[in-house]
Amino acid sequence: MSETTILTIRQSRRSYGIGGMLLGVLLLGLPFLGRQRITLTDERIIVESGFWNKLRDDVEVFRIRDVVSSRSLFQRLLGIGDVVVKAAEGRGPEEVVVLKGIPDPVGVSETIRTAWNRSARPRGPAMSVD
């Protein structure tokens, strides 16, 4: 069975604060070169970021333990927010992936939660144990 893409997000704006934005404008918009591209499939979350150095991080949906959305006052004014995905990483510590500056962070976190619920439910007919 192949993966089905559920959601693709290209980060629209980052929340660097007023000082960071002014510095970014002075540096010809460089903060916008390293945008994230987030793809949610029915099996994993793929986060690609960077301009000069490309980084790709995959999080398997079945390993997700918690999804948190956060929005500062400045982010709310811009209509963006962050989504923090916490996943179990084998026997080691918890893996944390931050999806920064995405539009509708609550909707994205609910979409991730729905994909996790689908992957966590058993497939096939119900069985009874006697």
C-alpha cells in the first residue's frame, strides 16, 4: 500500500519579532530563504527546511505521542503559529519536531491528530477473545 498525502504546507512567514524582521529586510529577505515545507501523509510527517543546507526530518505517525499548537501575540497578529510534535524515539528520549510559522496551527495539529488516530486503530474485523 502506498502513502497518501493528506496535507502539504509551505511556511508562509516566520515570527522573528520586530527586530528580526527589520534585520531581515536589511539583509534582503534572507530569513525567508530557509522556509520549511511540511508534508503529512497517512504514514509520516516530512519536514524539509534550509536553503544552503537542506535538512529532511521524517516522523512516523504511529510514533506520535503528543501534538501542541502555540501562538504568541505577534504570531496571532500575523495569522501564523507553531506546532510542536512529540514522538517516541525507540527506547531513547522523546523526539521533538517544531513546525514553525505555519498558517492555521490548530487546524494542522488536528489534522495530525486525526492521522495518528487512524494509524493507531486496529485494522480488520473485530475479534473477541473467549
